[in-house]
Amino acid sequence: MQRSTKQKSARVLVVGGAGYVGSQVAKSLTRAGHEVTIVDDLSTGRRELAKYGKFIQGNILDRPFLRQAVQEAAPEAVLHFAARTLVGESVENPAIYYENNVRGSQELLEAMRLHAPQAICIFSSTCALYAPTDEPLTESHPLAPANPYGRSKRMVEEMLEDYERAYGLRSVRLRYFNAAGSDRENEIGEWHEPETHLIPRLLLFLLDPTGHPTKIHGNDYPTPDGTCIRDYVHVEDLARAHIAAMDYLLAGGKSDVFNLGTRQGSSVLEIVRMVEKVTGQKLSLPVGPRRAGDPPRLVAGSTKAEEILKWQPEENLETIVRSAWDWVREKRGPR
């Protein structure tokens, strides 16, 4: 059941809306006619990305601030992106992941319960919850997160289930895979400090090898070429999925969980070859040790999202890399 695009616009609070995916979703929501308010503390997000909607700067761990923000926004839907997301960092310093991702989410749910009790929640979750497997991952696959980042997201999913049982808070948890690429107008792309995601790391290395050294993290995984395999999803495709999930819940849909991916895994070396094809430049990269907490293969099975949300990705790996290359050259290259 989907909500008609001809129905009235919704008031939407995008928490973490200055980040990469959150800002793209805020843009897509605004373009669709919704009334958007963005909350972000800019600890990892960028102010220039949060230009679609009213922007309020603040931290979700600040209880008085957050409750006032929710009360003023009076949202019908809350889209929750605020989280730390670096696997390696979560292994080295799990405390900040449990504080920000788990306690921060609980503060948000309490603010919703008190000041927006009828609102629905769309939660940005992750494929890092799943036990690694060679098969495409479905929503029923066993959960066994291999790092504190994944475990923090699992805790929030369980919290959402508890809040529905106790308080009636309906939610959709979107377990998406590797967000990548830039929007078609080249307004929103990846910009992390430090940059840890593979595609922008490779592109930055091409532009400035000295300033952005990079390497392959392990070539001894149990995969065909020895490097990790991931499922890369264009950020605009992810934005469409979030809106589809919001429409589904606002139309009366029941709480659920959906994987968002392409069902096509690409290894690190396959990404390297695609970057070479798109840029016309050769990459020569050293091989380093594995990163702690990295599973060998994560590929989505997203049939459920196709059937219920009527969503499927439209972009492929080449268009992802081409859009990322346009973004990196224009926004992040040497001046």
C-alpha cells in the first residue's frame, strides 16, 4: 500500500540531514513538496549540504534542545540518519558508538513519544547487522553484527520494536548497503573527513596521490579475487527508497524492515577497474592488512522492497562512479 503523491505534503524531520545520505533525502523530500526540517550537529555533516529545508544545529544527546526541536517541527514523519558509521573507528572506540548511535536514538524516540506521538520513523540501518554469507542477504538472514557499529544499529532496531509494542510507534528500518555516487545536479556527494569509503578514496588518490594516499585493505579474503565484495547503491536510489518507505507508513502500512541494494556485488579490484575505465587513468595501489571488523562479502537481496515499496535501483556501477568522479573533480580536487 503506497501513499498517493497527490495527497497533501507531510511535515518531515530529517535528523542527521547534513550528512551524505540525509542531505540527499532532504533534497528529494523538498523536491517532492514536503515541509522539511533538518537537525544536525555538523560533527560529521556539512552545513552546505543542508540547504533543502529549515536547518537547526544541535546534538541529539542534548535532551532539552532535541525535545524543543521536535516540538517545534511537529513532524508527521521522522527520518533518522544521525549516527557514527566507521567500522574501524567503532572497533577502536566503541564507547562513542554506543553513546551516539544508541543513547542518541533513545533520546530521539523519547522526544517523539512526548512531542510527536503520532509520527512514524524511518531508520537508517545497515547491512552490517548480518552474518556474512556467499548468498544475497534477505531480511530473514541471521543477524550477527561483527563490529560495534553494526551492534549499535541492531540495538536501535530492537528499541524501535519495543517502542512500537509499548507506545505504538510505527517504523521502517532500512538496511542499506554501500551508498555511493553524487546526485545528478552535482550538489550532494561524499565528503568525509577522513575519507574511508572506497570509491571517493580512489578518486581522490588519482587527483592527489600525496595528499590522499590509499591502499587495498587485504587481498586474502575468501572471495574470487581475494578482496572484499560489497553492494554499491546510488545515493539518489536510496533517497527514493526512503520516500517510498515514508509514503508506505503514512498510508497505514505496518512496521517492517527492508534491504536496499542492487543484488550485484563488486569486489575492491572490480571497483578499481571501473575507476580506471571511467577516469582513463591507471591505479597502482599497495596492499595492506585487513581492516578489523570487515566481513568478506555483503550483497543485498532486495526483493521485498521491490514487492512492497515498489522500489528498485535505477543506477549501475558505472553511473555511480561517473557521478562520483564529477563530484570529486569539481568539489574536492586541488584548487
